[in-house]
Amino acid sequence: MKIKVGIVGMPNVGKSTFLNLMTQKYVAQEGEWPFTTINPNRGIVLYDKEEFLTVFKKFGSKSIKYPELEFIDVAGLVKDAYKGKGLGNEFLSHLKEADILIEIVRTFEKENVPHQEGNIDPERDHKIIEEELLMSDIKICERNQKKDKILEKIKEKILKKEKLDDDQIQIAKSYGLFALKEKIIIENGKRNLDWVDFSFSFKEDFNHELKIKIIEKILDKLNLTFFITANENETRINLIEKNSNFKEAAKIVHSDFEKKTIKVQVIELKDFLRGEEKIKIFNKNDKIIPESIYKFIF
Ligand SMILES: Nc1nc2c(ncn2[C@@H]2O[C@H](COP(=O)(O)OP(=O)(O)O)[C@@H](O)[C@H]2O)c(=O)[nH]1
Ligand SMILES: [Mg+2]
């Protein structure tokens, strides 16, 4: 399971800076020019929580495998991009595959980094981005509604911000419509806006703890948790949907495991880290215990 995270925002708000921070690599050019490129920058972000390393060390594994999230950084959206302004909005198609969006709004002031609209106003920027994402959805509906009649109804509902039915949701998702995607908003700056999920200066305040908190927010929004398998060879951290059972967990580790597994030994990670190895035994049809170390018994 590779989670894909799309980064959106106006030009010069720090989207590429954010990608580089999260990947701990220089994968995207950061620049003062608004329209660096329409090709997306992609980078892998590891969910490398410190506790996982403790498990790896205690088991004496040779390697550790962290969950990977792919972050996709596209060009900045400007007001009326959907009408062709700036680079237009076609580059948004790269985010069709994203499971979740991160919107960056800017409150940092820096003279030699001009803002597209001439001044700093995160509420205005947020409205522009919402409008552009909405209009991109509408365009996709209109482009396809001849062959897929249901898109007409979906378009109406999206415009009125009404809830879609289950079958409409399936179709809307297959077209990658933004209205169906979860979203996290991050403020690049220190005003501590009360309508965002995180506030910090990308240039001054980023650290590993924050990276992990952002990843955990993403997982939470996608209804995901993790379980660990560990032996002398490998410690592996696996992502899984929260409501799964152990059979589904087994299948994630290995396609064979689903059939072979009879019982599962579970130690909760928090107990393991405290040195209390309270082992519990479960059947494969039982609901999983999240954030734990599993041993599948055949
Ligand atoms: N002072 C300051 N400058 C920043 C901050 N974040 C990004 N920048 C600068 O703003 C410019 C635009 O950043 P970039 O990541 O390329 O923005 P993008 O167009 O949204 O991808 C670059 O020169 C960055 O160095 C910040 O928190 N503080
Ligand atoms: Mg950029």
C-alpha cells in the first residue's frame, strides 16, 4: 500500500520547500519565480518513527522497512487557473491518483519572495485554491458527462456541496475528483491560524517530530493504522485499515499467510517499549489490535 499525497497551493508559498523537508532530500527546485515547472516533483517520505527503530534494535534485525508515502508537488495554482491563467490547471491531473491533499497557505513575509496576489492573505489564498479545485472537478465532469451520464448529477451535487450516494462516490473517485479527497491544511508561517491543521515556519521550525505528526495526521484521515512484524532478518512496519481483521493483516505480510495463519500473537508496542511483554493470542477472524507487534502462527 503506497499512500499518495498531493501538495497544492499558490506559487511561492513553500510547496517545494515542504517536499524537500519531508523527503529529507533536495528533490524539488525551490525558487522565487512563480512558475518553475509544470512537471510534478515526486519524492518518497518514510514513516520512520523512532519507536520502530527501538523494535528493530531489540529484535536484532538486519534491516528495517518503513511505510513509504509518495508526495507529489505540482506547480502553483493562481486565481482563474481554470480559465487558463498562469500555467492553467491541466497539471492538476497529476494529482488525480492522490489519496489525500495537503494545501499550503503562506503567512511568512519575505520581500524578495513576491506573493502572486501582491500581499499576504491566507484566507483569500485558501478561497482561491478551493475554487480552483472545484472548477477542475466541474471541468472533468463536463468533459466526460456525455459518455457517463451520472457525472451531470455528480457535478450538480459538488457545486451545491451536497453529499453523493455510494455509487456516485465510486464514479467520482474513479475520475479522481478533488471533492472526494481528504485534505490537510498547513500554514507556512507563525500566525497560528485557527482553521489550519499545522502552523510552523518551514525555514525555521521543521523537525523530525513534526514530520511524524504530519504523517500520522495523514494516516488518521485515511483511517489507517500500522502493525509490525519483526524477526532476526527484518523489522517491517505495515499500514492497514483500522477496521481490518488479522486475516487481512496476514495477507499484507505475504499472500500465503492468509490461508496458513491459525493464531496471531500480539504484543502492544507501548507495552513492548516499556519492557512489559504482555502477549495476547487472537484468532484470524478477530479484529486487529492497532500499533502492535504481530507474530503469525501456522
Ligand atoms: N523566509 C522564509 N522563506 C521561505 C519559507 N518557506 C519557503 N521560503 C522561500 O520561498 C521561496 C518559494 O518557496 P518554494 O518552496 O519554491 O515555493 P513553491 O512555489 O510553493 O514551491 C523560496 O525562495 C523559499 O526559500 C519560510 O518559511 N520562510
Ligand atoms: Mg515549487
